Amino acid sequence: MAWLNLARVVMPEEIPKGVVEQPDPPAPDLVIRSRNTNVGIEVTQLFQRDDPASRLPAREIEAAQRNILAEARTLYEETYGHRLFVNVSFNGTPPAKKPAVRELVALVERHRTDSGAMFQVLALDARARQLLPQWLQGLTICTQESDEPARWIGGSVWRTPSLTQDLLQSAVSRKNKNVEGYLGCCDQVWLLVICDLWPMAASLAVPRNAHEWQLESRFARVLLVSREGDGIRF
């Protein structure tokens, strides 16, 4: 229901008015019933493809990185006792958690300065590949004041890839086979495609020329809704 409400905000002229129902399968996700017609709405979401090297869905990478940082901070403070600010720039998907935690703890202690001066290697720094493991792009370490909490933060500098016509067509094709069966409970079936609404690690940017794409679809209408810009009707 939330996705339909979003579509009403983004493209109000496209969504018919009526009573919205959530029927039991086999049926589309939603049916809008009015005096003149019953429109079925099937909803699907588009994400970046999984990282084949890690077999970890992109939208889970951020959670894996946060877990490594949290456990590394705990282990470091239990082992060495120093209160630090640590900012880690990951190179995409991190390795397995336990070895990554141990390696990060050792790395931080190795480069921490007794003087409290900041240690920093940036992603574009030539020293990065000499000082950091392959799964890290950058590292900042500095000692916190006594009244400041220790903080270990980080993430990846994500590049948001663009949605392609092939990816959208693939999503439509997967749903095409359901249309005939859905017509038993509605007069026509639309496909509502949600894009670019998850965290950056999973999102796709909709290109400006997307409205020019031609799709092979059994749906009476395909609506593409994204976080930025207007919705697109196919």
C-alpha cells in the first residue's frame, strides 16, 4: 500500500481513484475498484545486481561493514583500552567478519600515534595500497578527548549505476506470465515498478532518456516511480 501511496504523490494523474483492496492470491498485489473498472496493480522493486565475488546482496554490504566496525571497536578497547575516533573507507564488500575484525584492530593499533596526532590515508593516496589491505580504501585514526565518546564509523564511496532498459525489461518479462491469471479478478493489470528507494548500496539511478524506452509488456500500463524526478508511464 505504501508504494501505491508514493505513486499517487509522484504521478497523481496516473493512479485511478477507488477502493483499494489487497486480494488473496492468485491476484495482483492490489486492486483499485471503482464504478467503471477494476484495475489490478502488481508491484515490483529494482535493485543493483548482487556482487558475484561476494555472493552478498549489495543492500546487505552496509550492514556487514557496520558489524565489522562495531566488533572491531569492542575488541580494540578490550585489548588496548584507547578511546579513538576511527573512520574506515571500505573497498566495496568486506571479507569474512572475524578475520576482518582482527586485521582492522591490528591495523589501528599499528598506526595509532602515542602523541595523539591524526593518522590518515585517503582513498586516492598513493600510500593506500602499501599501508592498507585490499578491502580498505582509506583510514583515519585520532585520539578522542576524555569527554568525547569513542566512535568507529565508515562505509563505501558508492557509485550509483544507472537503470538500463534491459534490466527494466527483464523485470517486466518476469511478471508478464502472471497477467492472464490476474484478469480473473480485475479488468486490466498494471505494473508498478519502484526504483532508487533503498540505501545507496542497492539503488539505481533512472536515466533522463528512460521515457523513450519501448517495453514488451502484457500489462495495460507500466509505471516507473523513483525517488528523484517524475514518474514515467510506459
